[in-house]
Amino acid sequence: MSKNLTKRETDYSKWYNELVVKADLAENSGVRGCMVIKPYGFAIWEKMQAQLDKMFKETGHENAYFPLFIPKSYLSKEADHVKGFAKECAVVTHYRLKNAEDGSGVVVDPEAKLEEELIVRPTSETIIWDTYRKWIESYRDLPLLINQWANVVRWEMRTRLFLRTAEFLWQEGHTAHATEKEAIQEAELILDIYGDFAEKFMAMPVIKGLKTASERFAGAIETYCIEGLMQDGKALQAGTSHFLGQNFAKAFDVQFTSKEGKREHVWATSWGVSTRLMGALIMTHSDDLGLVLPPNLAPIQVVIIPIHRNDEQLDAISEKINQIVKELRSKNISVKFDNRTTHKPGWKFAEYELKGVPLRIAMGPRDLENGTLEIARRDTLEKQSISQENVVDFVEKTLKEIQENLFTKAYNYRESHIIEVETFEEFKHILNTKGGFVSAHWDGTAETEDKIKELTKATIRCIPLNNKIEEGKCVLTGKKSTQRVLFAKAY
Amino acid sequence: MSKNLTKRETDYSKWYNELVVKADLAENSGVRGCMVIKPYGFAIWEKMQAQLDKMFKETGHENAYFPLFIPKSYLSKEADHVKGFAKECAVVTHYRLKNAEDGSGVVVDPEAKLEEELIVRPTSETIIWDTYRKWIESYRDLPLLINQWANVVRWEMRTRLFLRTAEFLWQEGHTAHATEKEAIQEAELILDIYGDFAEKFMAMPVIKGLKTASERFAGAIETYCIEGLMQDGKALQAGTSHFLGQNFAKAFDVQFTSKEGKREHVWATSWGVSTRLMGALIMTHSDDLGLVLPPNLAPIQVVIIPIHRNDEQLDAISEKINQIVKELRSKNISVKFDNRTTHKPGWKFAEYELKGVPLRIAMGPRDLENGTLEIARRDTLEKQSISQENVVDFVEKTLKEIQENLFTKAYNYRESHIIEVETFEEFKHILNTKGGFVSAHWDGTAETEDKIKELTKATIRCIPLNNKIEEGKCVLTGKKSTQRVLFAKAY
């Protein structure tokens, strides 16, 4: 398979699909809409998981595990919730196969039909709140701060690797609180964690905001979100944190005895990020040569490639490289020494470029003589020769620089792609030429929101949390408005 | 809920069920056969995962993720495999619900029937080997050493928390090799990893052996296993590693070009351990007061409980305890300081005994005066007063001792429960009185194995790997035999 990717300018979507497969991140499986996450892609996901898990635990959350299956009757208990998920769910109806009577193989055994169908969880609010009823008695049991890492299934018709798949991996937090205020604080705390993770680890700037009613999670009172901007000018929702009010507590009758001895319904939040973040990561930084990974999430931060004509040279170079590997590892830097003789250096250079390894070191016979090595940055493609003695300091410093540079670059791109408009003509013009976020006044009605979506394919990505209040007129209807919202075409 | 458990002697099975729930490890959910793993139980599972994952990675394995669903036709491709799993699998037949016409809620939408049914994975050989066909071209792509952490579903009719549940969590390794020899070496390497993990982390002695043909994994040529012995004299299969020969490579047409340029089928292994290990851990060490955890897997290794009559005393004691907590944590010891005033010290003592925390430290006003503290071991229930100055050394040393003591105790129990018998009368007598492993000659036929199972409920747990060859006569038929095998009643 050729390593050459379609150029982003030519066909961004094709570039993305090729990159995901060629960089060994993921591929489609034989099961419609379900992906295989390949080892290299999974290693990045593991780094994301480890960091998020740490952040959740540092803020008092614990992990647990709830069933994959949700009885149909549970899903139905919260009216908005079932409306949101019933149309795209995998339904288990039988629990056994048997040999076909005509000998043609195995078939579903009609006698093994379930009394009640089971839904493969699209999200776990219902099964979890059914459990919380047993766990929560009094205010002493609150807050209950639980997270689960799991697979979920939503039967999407049009799927794309990482961005929209029938099965995906995610974490889902589900918390229970004694007061409305505490639940809202929790939803906001998690939004901050998601924002910090996106910006400090993924090097992806995000806008924090609230969703409009029509974009809210099915069953939520308020949905907070972080929104990123991809290189093609389309927005991507990277994480959501929901204030659920007492909706699920009421649907599943979860009450607690307050300090004052009163029985009250519990307040709830839920929140999640998924393997979709992999798509966001790819589309924030990568280029026509392949993946570009921020050092904080790169499974391999430094690759070292020997350049040699014969075994004798390789031995001498390897000895020096092994020393460097050891020194770098002692600083917790993840290093790969690729000493395979089955592949040429040029092939390896292209391979690690494609895979987004932040730093590449090459060492040849002349370097050995001179005490130097060549080091190349994946983000800027700059190469330079440095002294072997300085390698550890240089690598440490440069990894930090790359992390910052990727963020700054993405931040500047994002900032230059938030355009305030006053008229619907401007709105359409910006959307169809430059893309990005269009900041516009909106009259606050779902009708206008729908109409704009119908006319332009843009949706309201969020009402930014730090919005300033200003007088204005709705970009479509001209009605009064007090703040701008961010529109964009989105993944 | 009372903390008192049924005594093991009275009803071992009831003791187990109560302990799992009361120690906050797991509980049954509203979904038949599916459990909820509670935060405390999940924290132990996370420690198991982290250690196993480290051991897999150190031996060159990488993690990946494959789809939850397996098309029915895939499952059918390997004849023995489908025979083994078809009778107990969850089948997805539809992908949508809709509102019932009579307004009675949501029902399965008959128009959303899948063309081909999907099986919720009971194990992933078929979907993985379908993928490996695309990944393996030449000997350069081998070995392929992949593991996945996942949930699987087997529709068991009689379920028990951790030991046998419809859904469970596990890891499944799937490797591909160029030669038969390498594949067998891999299966044996993994068996060693499982054995080391069981003995060094779970403090559970295990016997390594081979399964007989009738106990083999469906589709395997050879199944290696580790078998533990529970306190009630029943054996428990704690992990299996399968040499699959070329069965799956042939079923899914996975061939590679050898160094010599020949096309050959790939050799395979698969291997797994599951949340069943939690059951094994509980039944190896725990007692009538509750859980007993080996320090290497305990989420909380040391709990510290202040004893005080008023706030002033609590403040003074807390100041000292906070110092100790800090010192212990700097040595990577996991400590909990339970300073809740909502619960009395006596309640806390019982609580952490029930939860198996290896060491409990109590500190009261007199300790504060004298510079002492009281420290209690969960394994021996011994208490002693030590000087505060020695606490870090004492804790470090004692945690090691507890780990060793638990292993030794379980080892001695196991060793005294491997009984060689020569006659079938002895066989039955030992099995029905003492329990444990009965070491007996067997004529090597499935008929005899079945007959013995029918007569005694004992199965051949394994043919130990380190077996000595000796002349003997089958305990049932009197036919010639060259080695003993281990029989036991089993979980």
C-alpha cells in the first residue's frame, strides 16, 4: 500500500479516511459500522484514558461497571430519553442458536426468545439509576461520583472511523447529588476537566458552552459541551457534560433522606468523551504527510533510526544509540530504536512521519565520528544536527516546544475562524468560503435554528459560557437578541 | 444491613454470596445473569488489570480493540467453535424500536430486521481471524501478539457473582505465528505469566496442566490451564491458554509467505483470564469476618482510624495521622484516613475487616501522649502497639509478610489436599469427605472420564505439566495407565 495520502486540499474527507487506515489507527471490520482499533491507534487511546482516569480520580470519582444490556422497559422510563435513542439501537431478542433442520448451518432458535427484549446500551443512565435506587438512602450516601469505561452501541446509518461508528468506546460518568447547585457544579467541574484535557494533552483549543434545547442530550435539563474546530472549518463536539435535574431520579424513584429528615429526589449529572476524540486529534494537527501527534499523547515520542552500509557500522552506531535510549528512558521519554534491517532508512523516515512521531533522530557513521546526530521535528519538519552530549536536554525541551507549538498553531487558526456577522448574506458567505465558527445573533427559537440549519447546514454549536451580553438582531428574523451564539457546520 | 456473615462451615455458598454483596464487590442487576461491579470490587479488578497488562506488554504484546458483534456466519466457520458457543449466545436481530400502535410503549420495529443476525461476542477468535487475514502477508508480519480487554457474553442459565455471569469482563490474547513450535511456546509463556500473577499477586497457588480433550476450548488443539483450590475443597479454573494449531487460520484462510517463499497457514494461540479471578481471590483467603486481601491487590493497604471523644482530641490526633499518611504515601503505600465523625470506631473496625484491608492502624489520645499506635493485621487478626517512629518500616515489612503468609497458608492447604488414591472406593471417599484434588490413574478415554463425572460429579481438572510417568491402573476400569491426573469437583 502506497504511503502517499490524498492531499487535504484535494479532498479532506478522503485524506482523513486514508490517514486513519495508513497510519495504522483503525479500519472497518466485517461488521457494518463497527471498527477495529489497531494497536497503534489503541495505544493513543490508552494514553487518553490514563490521563482522563487520573483527572477523574483526583476529583473524587471512582470507576465501576454496569451491564451491557438494558431491558426495554428501563429505556422507556424517561420519556425524552427513549425518544432520543429508540430509533438507533441494537436489540437482543434471542439467547440461542441451533442447527438448521435443512443442514444449512446455524439459525436462531425460535424457542429461545427472550420474554423482554434487551437493548445493547447506547448510554447507561437507565440501568445505572435503577441501581442507584438501591445504593442511595440518605444524604450520607451523597454525592455518589461514579465513572465507567465501556463500549456502547448506536445504530448510526452513515458511519466514519472514530467520528461516528455503530460501536464506540467511551467513559460515562454518572453522579448523584443532594442539591441542584451541587449537581450543576459537578457538570461544570467535568467540563473544565474536559477542557483542560483537550487543551493541555490533545493541544486542541476548545470553546466551552451550552447547547440549545434542540441539541441537548435526550433527558437533560442543560448540556454543556466543548467544541473544537477542525482544519477544514467544520466544528466537532468533543465532549459533553449534562445536568439532568431530577429527571432520572423521578423516572427510577431515587430518593434520599435529607439532613432535615425529608425525603427528596436526587439530582443528577452524566458526562462522556469517546473514541471520537481520536478523530478530533487527527483533524486538529495532521498534515499531507500523515499524522502529527502532540508529545503528551504520542505512544512513541522519539524514534531513532541508524544509517549504515554494513553490519560493522550498525554495531558501532547501535552501541551509542543504546546509551542514548537508556538516558532518554530514564527521563520517562518514550523511545523506539528501529534497528530493523528489513527496511531502509528512507522507508522508515516516511513511516514515522506518517505515524506522527514528534521527534526523529538519525545517526550515521559520520555522526558517530563527530559525536553528533540529526534530529527532526515532525511539526515543523525542521532538521538540525546537535551534539550527542546535549541530546537529553534537547529532546526534553523540544518535546515541550512541540506540544506548545501545536496548541498555538491550532489556537491561532481557531481564533481567525470565529467571525462575527450581522446579516444572513454575510452568514452564508462566511460559512461557504472560510468556514469556521460564525458568531451571530439568534432570536432564541427552535424554529429559527431549524430554518438556518435547513438553509445552510449550520447548527448552533454552543452558547459560549463567557458570552458578553449585547443588544442585537437575529441574523435570520431580525428579532431582538441579547447575545451571540456560535454557528458552524459540524461533524 | 447487618455485617454478620453466614459462617463458612454452615453454608460456604451462602457465605460467598453474602460476602460479595456486603463487602461492596458486586451485586446482581435487573438484567438476568448480569452483575454490577461496585467501585470497591472494580478497584481490585483494576489492580489485577494493571499488573497483567504490564506483564503482557513486557513480553511484547500490544492492545487493540475488535467489534462487540460477530456475524452469525463468522461464528459458524470453525465447526467445533460454533458447536461450543451456539447454545448460549445473545443474538441481535433488530436495530430499532418504535412506538407501539396501541400506545403501550416502545416495541421492536419489525421493519428494522437485520439481514444477518449478530452474536454478542462470547469470545473473539472468529472476528479477529477474519481481521488477521488482512494484516498478515509475509513472515515479516509475524509473530502478531495482540491482546484486548473487553466484555463478553455467554448466556449461562445458572449464574453466580464473578464465578459465572452472563456478561463478564476479561482479557483475550490472540496471537499468530509462523511455526507450530513458536505458537506452543507462546501458549506456554502465557501460562507462566498467569501462574506468576496468581501466585505473586493473588497469593493463590495454582497447578499448571493440560486439559483433556473433553474439557478443551472449542476449536483448540491443546488447552493449558491454571487450577486453584478453594477453601471448600472445590477446584477453580483460573486461566486458560490455548494452542489453536491452524484451525482458525484454515477457517478464515489466513496464509503467509514464508522466508522460503512458500504460502502456509498461520499458527495460532488464544488465552484469557476474567473477572472470575475475583471469585478465586475471595475463596482463597477470606474468612468468617469477611474479605482478606493480599496487599499486592488491595486498593487500600492501610486504613487509619482515629479514636477520640471530642473535636479537640480529633484535631490533635489528625495532625499526627496526616504526617504518617504522607510518609506512607511517599513509599507508594495506599492509605486511607477515615476521619468521618458520622461513624463510630467500632463500626469502622468491622467495616474494614469486612473489606479485607490488610492493615488497620488506630490512634487514640493515649497513643498521642505515648508516641505509639495500635496496628492490626487482617490475616492473623493480631494486634500490637508500636512506636510512631517505626510505622513506615513496620508497615512495609508487615505488608510483605502478609502477602507471603497468605500464599503459604493457601499453599499448605492445597498441598494437604492433593491425595493419591488407587481404588475407586478411596476416590469417592476422599472426594466426599476431604475434597480437594484426587490424584488417580485414568485410562485416557473420554468414556471413563464421563462415567466418573456421572458417578461422582468430579472432572479431570488437568494433567499436570510436571507429571511423573509411572505404571498404574485406571481407578475406574483397571486398564493400564502411565500417569496420574487430577480430579476434583469444580466451580
